[in-house]
Amino acid sequence: MTSERGRAHSPLGLEPSTQLVQGFYERIWNAGDLEAARELLAESFAFRGSLGEQMRGREPFCAYVRSVRKALTEYRCDILECVVEGPKAFAKMRFSGIHVGPFRGYAPTGRPVEWLGAALFRCAAGRIAELWVLGDLDALDRTLRTNAERGPLEP
């Protein structure tokens, strides 16, 4: 579901900010295509992630993506809702994966985890310049704790 206001539409019927947000999640996070960071992110990209990490620049961000995807296989970011106005976009998100590596102080269990979040994007010059994501870490930590108490899945 997308609500859009404020700017002319692209030939695909999506505003540039919508295309960037969708590409960011599908290509970088869901597919693990870190080369897409050069195309989609400004060189001085400012990022505050749902897990509380803050950084500036493409390379530190790519290292963060690698660390999350290493701990959580089948990692996905699903856009549940997205509102775009001019160069800004706000998305309601679901993050999920299978816990296979150390993550937030918990040993891997092989069990699925998911949490919700909200992402505020600012785009400039055809790229994502800034992203601030707030994740429901309390719910994530409850799931990790419950999974740890249940123990690892048997192979």
C-alpha cells in the first residue's frame, strides 16, 4: 500500500523516493546485493538502524548489512506500508530471518525471528541521503529470549 503526494510520477508510475525505498530493501537487504549501495545511496549516506547502530558512509553501512545477514539467514525486510511526500518516505516495516549466528547477545537457535519497525528516508539527487529506522527491540529481545529458553532446533 503506497500513498504518494507532492511530485510528478516517474514513467513506471512510482515517485523516485518510492523506487529508491523499494530498491533499497529488495536489492541490498533481501538479495544481499551490496554493489547496489553505490547506485542507491549517497556517498555520505547517514544511517541509524533498527538495531540502534549509527554510521555515515556506504562502507560502514555495508559492513552492518553483512553482520545482520550473517547472524540471520533468509533475512528479509518487508514494506508493509509506505507514504511518500516529495523527497521523503516513511515505511512501516517487518524484519525477519532465521537466527544462525550470534545476535544481540544470544547464541544461534536456528529459529525464526521477526520484529516491526518504522523507517524515515530522505532522498536527494536521485539517491537515499539519510535513513533513520526505529525497531521494536523489546519484541525482538523477547523472541530471542524465548527461543533461547526453548533451545536450538534439531537439524
